[in-house]
Amino acid sequence: MQPRSAPGEQRGSAQQSRATALWCPAREDTGMRAAVLHTIPGQLTVEDVGIDAPGPREVLIRTAAAGLCHSDLHFMEGKYFSVTPLVLGHESAGVVEAVGSDVTYVKPGDHVITCISSFCGQCEFCLAGRPSLCDRVGLDRAPDAEPRLTLDGARCEQFATLGSFAEQLLVDERAVVKIRADMPLDRAALIGCGVTTGVGAVFRTARVEAGSTVAVIGCGGVGLNCVQGAALAGASRVVAIDTNPMKLKMAELFGATDVVDATKADPVAQVKDLLPGAPVMGVLPGGGVDYAFEAIGLKQTAEQAFGMLKKGGTATIIGMIPLGTNIEIHGVELFLLEKKLQGSNMGSNRFRQDMPRYIELYLDGRLKLDELVSARISLDEVNDGFAALTRGEVARSVIVFD
């Protein structure tokens, strides 16, 4: 089967050509424009930031596109904290400009996707085949080394050691995956977080089985990818739950068989009405789904995900629940009904395997990426993009760099 020509293909190809044409050897103390967070909570300011030359295992990338994700927004809103000043962004794709002396995986001109799940290959988690939980041995520069980024001569941090809201990225080679050159980079960027997190939670973390029933709470960028992941896995019923009618309509486009408006009634009761079952112990309501995914990051919705499971079901929490928040569940349902509650970090990915596979699914017409892009914006419009995300108006806004 020939790869499809996706809507917007011409634009994506033009981005690639521009990025490739910009390839040049790296220079020390070069500058770039980047979106910087100075205070938490706070807004981003676009400023000139210094970027160092690549170290031995580092890669300099000309950024082509970067997606706006709720994970970035959590830091802007003060739900999570970091050292500042900080270049935000972590969902990106681009073209390699220069590499360090010990880099063997990529070369200048290669197209790449970045990933926050960089892997050291040495720790117990990497050696056990769980690189998304890597201890990050040797992936960062030493504290007394020259910083990768500087602002007014002082150290500037990179969010998730990436800092994607910038014209260039300087990262460890183990934070990138090489991709085919005909993949549009504005859509490839989405695979760097939202797609891998949502689809990966279905396939890698929960291992949803064909014919099973699935519920997804929250139909933003990650939740929509859970929905289409469940459809790809062959789930017999995929129930999408949200409070926004526009997002529920999008969920149907991505493969939801049923939608639940959480403003109408208790979403747990609505799901159990859709998928009824015999009462448990004559007291607890029966029915529910085999797998539930929480893609918002709230105490209430995490508890609802567990509550809408049938016996033996598994709830997977993907959303970034604020620090210090505890979740309460009915203990008897854990041991007597064998329900499970688990987390998923970036879809439990093995990103150098997973991301090229997602690209093939997209080019084969089986994975929706074009439909995820609600807006293409400039770097200077980044705060407006996050305002639209806060209002629930978009699935994903993507910064496109000239």
C-alpha cells in the first residue's frame, strides 16, 4: 500500500525543506529565540537565549514544530514546580544540525522526534526493559559544567531536559529517535508526547485486549489518543467521557462508540448503565468496563475511573495529578473484586521502537494526526495558544518555526 498524501502535506514538506536548508555547523555562544518561564505560576516571554555547542553525546536540532501540552501548562499554573528561568516545551520534532564527537545514532540532516523519556541504558529499569522509568544516569551535564542554555549570561533550564519552545534544541542523543524524512514534522511533533502517552497507555501500560470494553475520561490531546488506541486495539466498546460537547464529537471521530456528558449525571452511573451487570454481593452496583483511563489529572476523575470498572478491571491514571493530592478508593473492591489502579508514565514507552511504528500507522491511514491539530501558531503566540488550551477550545496547537 502506498503511503497516503495527508492533508497539509505540502506545508509539512515545505517545513522540512526549510529546516534542512538551515543546517550548518554549530558555533559556541550562538543565540536563538525561546519562550521562557521566569516565575511559577506565570506567563511565557519570548527572549534571546544562548545555546552552547554539542558535548560529546549531544545533538543540536533545528526545531521545526512543537506542540502545546497540558504538562507545560501545569507548570505555568503552579500545579508543579521547577527551577527558573526555564524554557518550556517537550513535544517536538526537527532536523539535526550538528552532533558531538561521540554521537553514532544520528548525523546532520536526519529528521528526529524528541522524547522526555531519554534512557541511559545502564540503570536497573533500562536493563529490565522499562526505559520510561530510567534513572537518567549520565544524561545531564554535570552541575559544574557549562550549561546548555544561558539567559543574560546565567544558566537557563530546559523543561524535561528538552525545552522545545525554542528555535533550537541541544539534547542528549538518547532523547531522540530518527524518523523517515517524508513524515511531516508538524505532525511528527505530536508523536513526541500526546500520541505516545495516549496510545502507549493502551498498548504498553494496560495492554488492552481485543473485544474488551474501555472508558476514557477526558478527551483532550492525550485522551483522544487513548480513544483511538483503544479502537486500534479492537475494543468492542469505547466510551468517551467529557464535559465539553465539542470534545465528545471529536472522540466519536477518533473511534468512540459511546459518549458520556459528565455534566448530565454521575459519569460512573452513566457508564454502568451503558454496560450493566449483576449486582456485587447484593449491595454494590455491577457492570462497568474492563479498562478505564483517566487523562485529566484530578482526584475526582481518578476515583471515577476506578469506580466505573467491572470486576477484574484495570484503571490507568495518565493525567498529572497535582503534587500532594491523595486518591481514595473503596478498599474492598481491590481485594474482593480484583480491581487494579495503576499509573502510566509517557505510555510506558520504548520510544525508539514505538514512534516509528506510529508514523507507519499514520502514513497507512490508520492513526489520526491531522485531526489533532486545531491550530498552527508562531512562537510569539504561545501564551494565546495556552489560553485556548485552558478554555478547552483545542485538541492541540502546534508552534511552527520558520
